[in-house]
Amino acid sequence: MKYTFLLAIASSLALASCAETGGGGGTAGPAAQLGPHSAQQFVLVNHAGARTLNENDPNYARTIALVVTVEQQMVGGEQQITASAAAHKDGPHGSLITVDGLRVHVTQPVDFATEPRKTGEARISKSIPATGGKFKTVVAEATLKSLDYANGVATVTVPGDQ
């Protein structure tokens, strides 16, 4: 009974650790507002590849932050949406690091995305009609599918005008 209890505690701590580091694709907390219609979110993703990374390599990182950012503005009666996905070394404010399979995808109010590719940052923009000059809600996600890092998903929602 005592060992079952210890195993349950160890399992719950391991699951909590995965949730905090993006191992389960979760988020790291509330989105950071960058302005009235712009926001950013990130998850931490650990090295998990079959290939051993060289710690002397400048692109070496045990943990990276997968960051999704949405920035918007009104231009000529249209809502201009710019979304980006970025991989940062050692946290959301670290230097960019090139990773395989980085993609940014806007799912709402219209669906548009980049193809997964090897890069440190993926960026995409689109303008849509803004009836009455009001912003629509935007949902975007950054995804990482790499041989070197655990798969990760960071999602951010920027509410529109009521």
C-alpha cells in the first residue's frame, strides 16, 4: 500500500511536469497581452530526440520555448492579422534557434497557415474585411514536430470587439 501511494505521487508529479513544459501540448499560463488586439503565448519543449546534441554547438538547447504571437491592426477597413511561430533557446526571451517542423496556423476567423519547415521563425499575414471597423476574434497556434524535440503546441486567442 505504501509503495502504491509513493508511485501515485511520483506519477502525478511527472504529469504536472509534462503539462508545465509542453510535453502534453499544454500552455504555460495566461497569454501575454502585447496591445489591445495582440497577444503572445508559449510552451516549453524539452529535447527528446534520438540524436544526441553536441553541447558545444551554438544551436544546442536542452529546452526551447515554442512561442505563438498574433498582432493585428486596421488598415483601410480591413483587419490585418499577422501570426508567427518562433523557437527560442532556453525560454521565451532567448535567442532564436533553428528547429525542424515549425509551423504557424491561424484557425479563426479564417483558416491559413505555413507549411512545416526547418527554421527559427515562421510568419504569415492576411487581411480580412472588418465590418463596422470591428476586430474579429483570432485563434492561432504554433506547432513543432521535430526529431530532436518533443512535439509541442502553443495556442493563443485574441478576443475581438463586442
